Amino acid sequence: MRTVAEQVPPAGPAVRHSRRTPVSQTSSLTDEVGSTAVDRTGEQAIAGAPQPSTDLSDAAAQRRVAAAQAPLRLMAVHAHPDDESSKGAATLAKYADDGVGVVVVSCTGGERGDILNPRFDQAGIDIPALRLTEMAAAAEILGVAHEWLGFEDSGYHEGDPATWDLPAGCFGALDPAVETEALVRLVRHYRPQVMTTYDENGGYPHPDHIRCHVVSMAAFEAAGDPSAFPDAGEPWQPSKLYYNVGFSKKRMLAINEAVKEATGEGPFDEWLERFAKNDRPDPSARMTTQVPVADFFAARDAALRAHATQIDPDSHWFAVPREVEARVWGTDDYELARALVEAPLPETDLFAGIRP
Ligand SMILES: [Zn+2]
């Protein structure tokens, strides 16, 4: 059996979601997954990070109302619950803290995600239900509104997309127009000036990530067009759309070298080796925008830990001293993919050219 490290494309070192592997076959995963249980209520949460309140639903409803009414609004479209916490999460926390209305849209419920924490590797646990509460906790920690687009996880599929045998009715198999209309409805409701999504490769070759890109691009184009989806609300044209530039080689190398200098251990040595073998272009080459977010690393990490079924709490990702990360790479990075406003590049603010 191949190791997990070989199966996982160089996307996120912390979250390896939505590979449709039966639990009984995941014994190799437990080799990587530490035995430390994560208490979502905050037992191991990072000092200084905001904690979930006890009544998530009232607060969540209030955040949805507030996000739609804020003068500046940001919509982050993601494939699965947990993607918002592993890609640009500190940015979401930062803008929410600044009073921007931030809404995360999860295209699917993540129903086909693997269980990557041994604490949950047992019968009788309702994983889809748990993922809902995990997502609610993460949204609370980040201080953002959250919406489910309402589609079903396609599961992870390896190899050539032409060979993928997707489950009937899943997000990756449905007519994209149906999904686009659902997203257009949310865009017209929240009226974001800025949207984020993944690049044309999905940032990671998962059918739901690729479809997330397709649907986000289509919704960006259609939401302002009165002739498109006339039953989905009043037209609204967002001004900018970005791709998340997550795990660029440049960034991983910089962090790895700095940690190695401090501790003698390179937490991303293996990742960098795999990246080198993979012969993929470095996503940092397309970066246009770097948002300083180091003050929100604690919120980002706490949100990621809230997805307790999906994360390896002993992941190398959490082994990076945050002061080192803040010093060598204290930004979340983006590629500006569409802009209907003028702003010089490179930028440090997703709302450059939009702020009054
Ligand atoms: Zn995902």
C-alpha cells in the first residue's frame, strides 16, 4: 500500500480531505495521525484565539444578517467544510474583524471526507452531522457568516479526470448551470464586492475543487446579468475575483528554512521533495496580492482545529512556530483573476480600488 504522503498531492499539509477511503482501509493514516485528541470546545485551543460560544445557531444567524448589510462584503467560495480554514482563513478573520461582511460558501457538505483523527475512527458516529457542527464552530471562530450551497461531496478521485467515476447526483456530476444558479442567488443576496475561489486546477485536483472554480467563475459573470437566472434575485456584479494561492513552493521553502534554522528540523522537507518530483509550476509565480494576516494566525489555527474529524492535530503544519511563520511569511496570498476596478499591482488589500 502506498503511503498517504504519496497519495496526497501538494495542496495542504494539514488537511487531507474528502478522499473516499473506507475507514477500515485507513490504518496507514493512523500512522501519521497523532493520538492527541482535539477538544473542539477549546481545551487545546491556541491562547488568545476566540472560542466558540455555546449557542452557535443564534450567533450564526446574526452574522448572516450583519454580513449582508456591511458596507464592504467578501464572499469566499470553497468546496468542502474545512477548506475555508486551510486556505485564506486568516484573511477571513482579519476582514471580519475590520467590519467587512464576510461570508463563506461551502459548495458541498464534505460527506465523503476521510476521518483523519483516530478519536472518531469508531462505529456509531454520525460524520455528516459532525461536519455541520464543526463548520459552525469554525465560522464562529473566524467571525464569518456561513452558507451551504447544498450539494453532495463527490469524493476524491485519482488520476485522469476522464477516468473518474463520480457518484450520481454529486457536485462534480451535476449540471453546472444548476449549481451556478444556486451560487448566483447567494451572490445577489450578499452583494460581495470581492469573491475568492480556486484556480482552474482547483488548487488541488479534486472534482469538487475544480467544479468550485467553474461555478464561481460562472456566478461572477452571471450575477450582474439581468437576463441570467432572472428568478435568483436582483442582479449584482462583484468587482474583483481572486484565486487562493495556498501552498506555494516559495512560501513552504521560506518557512521550512526558517524553522530548520531555529529547531534543526524541516517540517516540510517531505512536502518539498514531493513538490520537486511532481513537476508542477509554483503557484507563487501567479501571485498578485499578499494580505498581511499574521495577527490572525491564532484564529486560523483554531478554526482548522475545529474541523476535528478532518485534521491531524499533530500535523507538521502545527509544528511551525507561529512567530517564525509571522516573520518569514505573514501573508495570505492571492492571484487577481478578474477585476472591474483599477488598482495597481501588487496589492496588499483585496478591496484595493474598491474602498471609498
Ligand atoms: Zn476540499
